[in-house]
Amino acid sequence: MFSIQPYLNRFQATLQGKLLSVAELLSVAELLSVALAICLATQGFGQDSLADKSWPSDRAPQLLKIATWNLEWFFDDFQGNNRSEVAKEQSAPNRAEWDWRVGNFAAAIAKFEPTILAVQEIEDRGVMQNLTKVLKEQFNLSYRVAFIDGFDTGTEQDVAVIFRSGLVELSRREQNNSMFESKEFYNLSKHLITRFEWQQADRVIPLTLLNLHLRATADAADLRQKQTKLAHEWMRKAIERGENVIILGDFNVEESVGQIKAGGDGMHTILGLDTPNPKDDLIDLLEKAPADKRRTHLILDKQFDRILASAGLVDGQGGYKFKNIEVLSQWNIRGTGADEDHWDTRYTKDYAERDLSDHHPVMATFELTP
Ligand SMILES: [Ca+2]
Ligand SMILES: [Ca+2]
Ligand SMILES: [Ca+2]
Ligand SMILES: [Ca+2]
């Protein structure tokens, strides 16, 4: 009987031979890239070394302006991509209302021109692209969007970052199993890590930024505390090594500047003050705002929105030195004053009077050190 098997075997052997040689080639390439990585690592990848002279990083801006703003249910009028009832309810009621919001947020952002703006309560990448399109077309400001879909299926809210320059990497992190089983941590469904690098002469200035939206309401303090523990743990080693780290966003914390204490609402934890090593501590920049200008909420007398920085960004060792922090309520409040009824009139208030969000933008400015 004729059998095809020997031919098949020969074919397979030939194929394997070829695959093997491809695999061998690959492993040589891999070895080379590992060797290259080791060379780069021994040269150092820090602030004072240039990893690759052929591809300098984006030019370091003289003023690095880093802002955070909770855009309050920044959801477009298309509900076909929403599943949860609350997401549908909170979406813009129609295209005209959505265009109004996008246009007015863009106009506000154009007033303070942040290098990096971390945002919370946004629907998805698409709404951020709506915003950056208007920033470009109407205000001639180029921003790009950094976004990774999160896991808050209840609200469908996400966080994102828009930026003028410098982005080289973005990611999200997860707890490992031992962390999960310890019950000391609580998942951060809304977070984004972005890494930036800027070039100043022969120096590369890196920055790792963690944008957070923590659990809301006073009774969630226990969960929020566990979320802050996770956030700090993720950044701890980088802070210890003296790298430039910023954690910012809507922390929803009840603790105001000056009221922070161990076992409180998470501020003590996220600032690294629970760990004995002072090298993993961060600085709450809102402390440096005038005492009567720290409120970040439109309706509540709260300081929910914070920007925390590693020591090198305050003393200037990191390539940028902290200059000032401002709560920019003037670009959020419109008309004659803050709308006390904002939560009930977000889409019905007179356009001339209507405020943009229930949170104000907060911006920290850093100056390039010579
Ligand atoms: Ca939608
Ligand atoms: Ca979403
Ligand atoms: Ca510490
Ligand atoms: Ca108003």
C-alpha cells in the first residue's frame, strides 16, 4: 500500500530544520539584545546618562507644568457603547451639549496650557480625542492622549493623561497573589502609569507619573487607605532610588493639609509615612499653596485633588525644581460665581453661568535646573 507518511515525515523534518535555523538566528539576536541591554544597564539609565545619542529625548521644556483635573462624567452623547445605567444617565444628553462641554473644557485648558494633564472621570480614549482635536483646531495646542481601559464596570469611568511631549511608556499594574491574599491592599480599578523622558544637553530627565482616582465618600476610608497602600507600594522602590516620581489625581480624601495622621484616610500612607524609611516619602505639594487657596472642590470644602512629588523635584536634584502650585478655580467657575446647585443643573444651567466640573484643576509648575 502506498503511504504518504515517509514523505510527510521528510517534509516535517525539512520544515523543522528550517524552523530550527530560524530559531537559532533568533536566539543569536536575542543574545545580542540581552548583551546590549546589559551594556546599557551598566552605563546607567539614570538622569545623568544618555542611553542613545542617536535618538535624543524630546526637548526639556523650561517650565514643566503638571496638572490634574476631574472632568466630572466626561461622557459623550453616544450611549451605544455604555452598559451600566449610571453611565447612560450621566452621559451628555445630546450632541450640542457634548460639543459645549468639549469646547469649554478645551478653552479652559488653553488658559493654563499644562505640559501634562492627568484627568479622571472620563469615558474612554474617544472623548479625550474629541478634546485634543478641539485644543488643536481652535487653540493651536498639540496634545496627545495616553489611555488604557480600566476595570470600573460599575461607572465605566476611566483615567487618562494628555501631554505635549516626553511620553515614552504607559502601563497599568496589578497586585500579585500574595498581596491580594494579605487583604492589606484594595484594587485600583482607575489608575494609569505614564513615563516621560526629556533631554537637556547631555542629560535625560525621566519622570514616572501615577494618575489615580480613588474610592469616593467618607465611609470608604478603609478601602481608600488600602488603595493608597497599593499605590505607594508600586512606586516605593523608584522613590527610594531617588527617581522623579509624581502621584496625582482625585484621591477623594477627607484629610486636608495639616490634618494628615497615621491610620487616617490614606494620605499618611500614600506619602510613604507609614514605612520607617524616609527615602520613600513623597511631598504633598498642596501644602505649599496659600492656606485659603487649597480647596479643590466646587461645592464641598474639600481638598480631594492632590499632586505628590518625590524630594528631587522639590529640591531640584531631579532636573526640575518645584516653583508653585495653584488651584485654578478661575478656569472652572464661570459667570458670577460657583454654582451651588451644580449637581442638579449640570446640563440645564444657563450657559453663561454654568461651571464646568465639580472639581477644580490643580497645577504644579517646575522649573528646569541649569
Ligand atoms: Ca458613550
Ligand atoms: Ca470607560
Ligand atoms: Ca517612609
Ligand atoms: Ca457659575
